Amino acid sequence: MKEINLFLGAVEEAFVHETLLKISFSKVKLKTTDLLNVYVRAILLKNKRMLSFTFRYKTNDQTKNFTLNSGLQELEDLLHSTFLVATLFTSEADFTLLGTLKNHYTFLQNKPSQSKTVAENHNREKIKRSMGSALYLQLLGIANDNGEIIPSMADKFRQINKYLEIIENQLHTVTLPEQIHIVDMGSGKGYLTFALYDFLKNKKGLNVTLVGIELREELVSFCNTTAKACGFEYLSFVCERIENYQEKQIDILIALHACDTATDDALYKAIVSNASLIVCAPCCHKQIRQQVKGKTQESALLKYGIFKERQFEMVTDTLRALILEKHQYDTHIFEFVSNEHTRKNIMLIGSKSVAKNNISAVDKKMAAIKNDYQIDFQYLEKLLNG
């Protein structure tokens, strides 16, 4: 079709002249698809210019890189099969293709809304959001007095920077108040808690208050002393069980490796507080495994203990994600850090959405899962149902 060819021609020209900033797809044709959006940008990969596609599904993101010709074919396929709206942002103009379910298209050109260049080099050194010179890293034993990362703590330092990258990306997906109240439930020694406060307060200049919840008194005392030494005025730690925490205002809820149902207690607090952003790294997953103990499972996948453990981890976190969807959150589950650093590497993200989810459809999905695995209830579901 003429309009689609005009759009693809604009993409090709922008790519060749290095003015392409990004391409976004939205408004899916069929509500049954799990694909929500696609974002495309120009990258340098091993000194070769490519088109990098990020496919955003309901439960995860996938990235694929294409040459120009194969990328144009992928764009055309997406326009014909999946999306009604596509927008090309360049440094010189914006181009929008609007389609209808009856395959009528309109091609529009407007003044540029963005100006930054985006041919990104994937071979470059990664951006460090936390630096070894930061005092908190030295006091927490990650860096030495010279600001050099201690070799045995290199994995932790990489984890910190990956975590901050995730948080920074998620901030663009939600609406937050001018004064942002963050609660980190299960803060431990505070590696990521200190990093998040320093990044948001001192690097991003945001007006944040951050409270770390931890049950071990010695860690709470250590973290409060360290926060004071760093001059982190609005960072504090309290010794309390997660389920007993009563603060009603939570804008961002962090729960990293809170054991077993403590993860559900944290998610419950976030949901009833109407938190804008939930960042969770689940741990242990004992509740459902114990509930189905002694019940005969039909699936051959559950014959062996190690597979059974992993399967019920996936079942538990899938149910958690679906429960968040019921309460108007867009959810994503993805790998936090590589398996070579830690096996506890799954991140569950919930971003508050203005769109109304199909609650009955979510209920059917949950019922099917519980029926397949003979599950009576998931603990978060029980908390919300009173």
C-alpha cells in the first residue's frame, strides 16, 4: 500500500542519513495477542549499523537485531499483522502511519519532537550509575578507600548498576508525585537501598524519602549509622516485620529477596497503598510447594524434585503477576542479572496503569493454573480477599 511504502521509505532514508531516533508501534489489531508494543532504534553492533527491535509482551521483553533490509521487512510484517499505529521519530521530522481494521491508512508528517542522536554503540563501556568513589560503597565494603571496587565485590557492584538501570527505565512508565515516598521491604545490609537513594536524590535530583524495612536489629543499626555518615538525610531504616508496617503512602515499593510469603506481604502493602511502581525479586516460594505436598501431580515435569521446585517458582510468580494485573498494573517478569552471578535472578515489575484490565479473563487464567496444579490459594490472593 502506498502509505506503508511511504513510511518504510522514510525509515530507510532516516537510517541511511543517520537521523533515525526511534520507531514505536502501538494499538494492536487483535486484543488476543500478548504483544503490547514494539520499539526500534539504530545501534552499532561490532561496527555495523543495525536496527534493534524491542518486543514488549505482557510478561517479558525480547530484543532482536536486524540488518536494514530484514528490519524493513519486519516493520512491514508488523504493520500488516499486528499494529494500527507506527511513529518514526527523526531529528528532522516525525512520521506517523495510522491504520484501521479495514486496512485504510493515513501517512502524516510533523515537526520533530525529539532531537537527540541515537545510533548507539553496543560495544561501548556501559554507563555507571554508581561509582566506586561514592562514600556509601566504601562504608558498605564494596570499594576501598581509594574508590576502587574490591575484586570479591565486583559482582555486587555490577548488580547495583543493573538495578539502577532498571529503576531508571521504569520511572518513565509511571506518574509519580513531586515528593516520592519509597519503601524497601527486606533491605538487608542496604547495598541496593543506599544505591537507589544516592542515584535518585543526588544524581537525578528527585525529592525522595526512602525507608528500609529490616527484621535484623544489627543491620538496621548499621544502616542508620552509615546513612548518617553519608549525609543521607531522607534515608532511614526501621526494625519491623513487613506485615506489621503501617505506612499508608507508598509510591514505589521495593521487595528484593524477601523470603517466601514476605514477598506477598510486601506486594499486599503496595497494592492497598495504590503504589505507582512495584519492583520485586521473589525468593524461596515455599507456600505453594508445601500446600500441594502429598498431592499427585499429573504433569511428567513434576516427577523430579529439582524440576518440581522450579516449576512451582514459575507458577507462584505467574499468579503474583496475574493478581497485580487484576489490580490495574502492567506487569513484566524478566532476568535481573545473569545466572552466573546468582540463581535468584527473576525480577517482577508492576507499573500502575490507567487502562482497565479484563478481570474476568485474569480470573479464568488463575483458576486454570490452580486447577492444573491442585492449588487451593496463593497467599497474596488470600491477603487481598481478607
